[in-house]
Amino acid sequence: MPNNQRNIVKVVVPRRVWETYDYSVPKRLSRPPIGARVSVPLGHGRAVGVVVAHVDQSDFELKDIERLIDDQPLLSEEVVELGKWLSDYYHHPLGSVFETILPTAAIRGHPASIEPEKQWSLAENSNLSAIKANAIRQQQTWQVLLEHKVVRESDLKSFGITRPVLEALERKGMVKKSDVATSQIITPSPISPTAEQKRAIDSIKVNLGRFQTFLLDGITGSGKTEVYLQVIDEVIRQGKQALVLVPEIALTPQMTNRFHERFSRMAVMHSMISNAKRFATWCQAASGDMPIIVGTRSAIFTPFKNLGIIVVDEEHDASYKQSESLRYSARDIAVMRASKLGIPCVLGSATPSMESVMNARSKRYRYLQLSQRPGTAQLPSFHVQDMRHTQVEGGICKPLLRTIGEHLSRDGQVLILINRRGHSTYYVCKECGWTANCEDCDVRLTWHEVPVRLLQCHSCGRRYQPISRCPDCGKTSIATLGVGTQQVEETLAETFPDVRRYRIDRDSVRTNRQLTAMFTRLQHAKDGLLIGTQMLAKGHHFPNVTMVAVIAADNGFLSTDFRGPERTAQLIVQVAGRAGRAEKRGEVWIQSYDPDNPDLKSLVRDGYEGFTETELRLRREANFPPFGQMAVIRAEGPDERVAEEFCAEVLNVLRQCDVKVLGPAAAPITRVARQYRFQGVVIAPQRRQLHDALKTVERMRPTSRKTRWSIDVDPSEMA
């Protein structure tokens, strides 16, 4: 029978369910506001849910809410509506959306509380010599506090500091703990902006209080962060809040250090923050008690009492796109939230995404440019090293080795980028052609020389012991082919034995603290060879680097993924920005077996802007984003036939709609961790056509419970 009580609420439960549930509010409880959490009976148990609507009647026999967890809304109505929009746009179950939005502690029903954040600093007359020689962690913690003056509780994990070590130092009277001040103190900028920076700052300030998206296209080292700081200075003075997104945890300490120098109160949010601290910061932002949040992708869901601006640094970065469950783009959500709130959104990059470039050209975004580096720093020159007729040693050709030697002889640092870790990418038998593959994935194993000689799958992480005899032909003719960071380092060590080397990849640098320590060393080093993956390319200042060498760039420009050339060009330009950032002009050398590639030629001849023109022309011809609207259907499971058939079933339904459908086809890596993967592509000229089609399949269910599938709207990669 229908329930005609007036005191009825609709509740979203953070689980993989599409619908809300109706509950009645018993007379002993007041009606919870929209955005508050409640404890409700669900099936044979209970769950924490979020109230998303009040209604007058229901068509169901209702159960009562058991208790109110929040007297005041935990989520603003703006964030509640955001959740509904996300479910609709990404064709994802509403409950799963809220499972993504809410911090773990909130889902577990922890009370929302706001406690003053703690901070740690060295006590007066604290002396390193007073720490025992074998107390290494205490010494390291003391050094961090000496360098950074004050370290907040939310930053402890980023710096590799543990509370027991701090408490031990506190008992010795060497450090002191205090509350972070609740009032915001703003330190005036010691930097006078350049003419370009001032135009950008003024343009954004004029639009505070209304919606406008700005694309801040600033070459590496042009001072985009200073623009952010000076605009946020004004936002805070107006009594509003600011959200700053960065793509990776590794970049968070750099950004937070800049903000700590300017503002006395701010907080960080990323996956290394504890559940309790993350929830506390969330509550502080929601109450208006925390003026500035700097965070990675998921920080975009933070509720604010009076948000005044959103900044997305390195907006082009693929890390802003979630690759599982709710496959959202934090950058796109930032623009959407800003439009709903009527505030500006600033997207900053030295290599803007093709989508942002087109939005700027169509005037949907306001274009701001920083084309000069402050001071006397000059832009590097670009060169292509033709590899087709040259001798190669360890992935580097002889002419490039000579050029590296010339820079080293002039006391310059040289950075070598090769986006493949390990020593060799193939482990093969020279007699019969057998290749070592992962047993769980369709991936060739990578040979690692250090720290332990082993074979590793870079898809699932499984490791294997090396063998001396081929399992197929029995011969002892095992060899390694292909080049990774370890082999490049080995080659450079043989060629330049007296030059210090620094290798930076996920094998040599495993923690954020190690990465921060390494970059601090590199900034003060006068010479040396820097060898690494894309970890070296992002946001770091190396004043003595005069040359950058890019190894194996062809892999990206010839990628089967239509975004491969864009990501490769962005990586090259980003790493090129490490060269010549002080008084010394830099050079960038790109090794290529395909020097006539149109994308590469336009990048070298006309810079990233020239590459953009070439790439957009190719995308327009293929009707790929940003000219066509795209989604990828993915299905995977332990049974190859079942996974492929279900993917085909979904695509066949979509073929009845007004869209173009390609596939199904095996994913570029067909099997990962014993799961067979298939995918299909859906393309439409208009966004509405795409979403109307996807609506017809979003709730389809595979016949096998072991088969998983997803809809990826606006995919960032085709893997």
C-alpha cells in the first residue's frame, strides 16, 4: 500500500545501487536536512546513507530511520546535486557515486567534528648533536623540521615522519606541538609580477564572484603558481575559500610549501592522509573553517561553505581521470562545479589538452598566456637526432653521447628521459625466439638488474626468477633486448665514469619522502647525469640542467591510442622545461627512427603550439575528441568467450542508436591478472546523442557474475 505520511525522506546508500530508498522519519526524530547522514535498516543489516530529498508520499511500505548521525548537513545541496549529475553524466550507479564522494570515515558513520589541527616545530636551543648517533629516524625528523620550520599534522606522512618519533623528541624537549592558528594571516608577495602575470591576475580578479573558466597557458618556469597565489590572496581577503588541485601526490609538498609561505592556514588532501584526518579536513572546509585546500583528484568532491575559486594546475595531466569505478575527470568536474557556484575556474598548463585548446578557441574559456620566463632565463632549443644510420650503445646513439659529453665538460647537468623502467624490455632465446611472458598477463617480462636480478611484469607486478636455459629449445642462449632506465644508466657509467649519476624511477625511489630528498639534492648539485622516467618531468626546478635528451619518443608518437602523440608531446615539452631555467640556455635532443613524423616535426619546428595545429587537424579528419564525443565500453572476466560476447551484446544494443560503434576488439593488453579484456568505441557528433545512447545500456547485467564491465565517458586512454 502507498505510504501517505508527509515525513518521508529519500536516502542514497553508498553501495553499487542505482536507486534511492524511501524511509519514514519516526516522531521521536526531527526530519534530517538534505545532505545529512542517517543510519537506516537495509536488508538484514543496517547502513549509513545520505538524505537527498524530502517527499510527501511513497508507493512503498516504509521502514523507519534508526538514528540521525548529523544534525547539520554534512554535504551541501550543491554537492548532493553534483552527485546526481555525476551519476547521469558518467552513467554510473548513484550509490557508487556517493561511495566515491564520501570519505571512508564518513561512510563508517564517524561523527563530524572539527578539532584544531596540530603542528610541530623545533624547540628553542634544540640541537642535533643531542640525538644519539643510532637514532636515525629522530635525526631525519629533526632535519626536516629545521628545513621547513613548521610541519603540520596533515603533512607528516608526506615527509615520512611518524608520530612516535615526534613524541620521543617532544619528551626530550627537542620539539614542540601547538595548534594551528584559526585566523588566516596572509604574507604579502615578495615577488613583483611581470607584465604578463599582472594581466592574468587582474583578468581573473575582475571575475571573482561570477563564473568564467580561464585557460592559463604558461610555458614552464613562467610563474603560473605566482598567479594562483596572488588571485587566491584576494579571494581569502574577501572571506571566501579556495580549492587548488594538483595531479599527483609527489607534487603536493612543492605546492603546499609555496602556499605555507604565503598563507598561515591551509590543508592538504590526498590518499596518504589518514581517514580520520581526511574527514576532519573535509568537515573544516564544509564549515568554512579551512580557507584553502590543496589536493589531488578526489579533493574535487570537498564540500565548502563559501568557495570562491577553483584552480586546476597541470590541467592536461591524465592523473585527473579516474581509471576505475566512477571514471570521472576532476578537471571537468571543476569547471562544472564552478559554473553551478558562479565562481571562476583557472586551468593552468604549459601544454594544454586538445579539449581546453578548442574551448579557448571557441571562447568558452578565456585565454591567458604567459610566454616569458621571469628574469633572464631563456627557452631551450629543440633538435632531432636521426637514429636510422647511427651506432647505438645502451639505447643512446654515438652522436648524442658526444653532445652529452660537451655539456658535461662545461659543468652542465644533463637529464635523460626514457619512460621505461628496468634494464631490458625483452628476455629472449637467440636460438628459437622464445620470449619470457607473464603467466597471468599478455605482457613480456622486463629484465631488472638492480636491486635484485629478476624478471617482472609491469602490468600485474608479478616477479620471476631468471633462467639460464630456454624452456622451449633447451639452449643456453638467453639474451636481453630493449632499453630501460637501468641500462641507460649502465651505458652512461661506462662512458662517463667520473660523473655522478642520479636515477629516478619507481624502482629507485619508492616513497614521497625519498623523492623529495632526491629533488632537494639535485637542485643543489652542480653537475651530474639525471636519468629517469616521467617522474623527472613534472614541476621540478633543476637550475643547472643545460641539456635534455629524450630516448624512445617514437613509441608515443606511433601509439595505437589516439591520445598517445598528445601525451608524448606534453611529456617532451614538460621535461624540456627542466633545461635552461637559470642563466644557462638549454638544448633538447630527441632521438627518433621516424624523424619525418608530422607530429614530431611540427613540435620541433613550431613548439607545442605547432604540434597542436597538426594534431587537431588529424583529430578533425577522424572525428575524434575534441571534435566528436566518445565513450569506451569495457568488459573483462576470467572467461575470454563470455567477456567478449557480453561486450558485443552491449555494442549491438548501441548500434540501434544514432551513434557510430566500433568493436568489440581485444584491449591492447588482452589479459591482465588472468582477466581477459575487450572493448568497443562509441562516437557521436553531439554530446546529447552519445548520452541518449549510453542511457539504453547503462543498467545491463552480464549473465556471469565474474564478468565486470564499465562505461568510460570522455576516455583519457584506450588501454
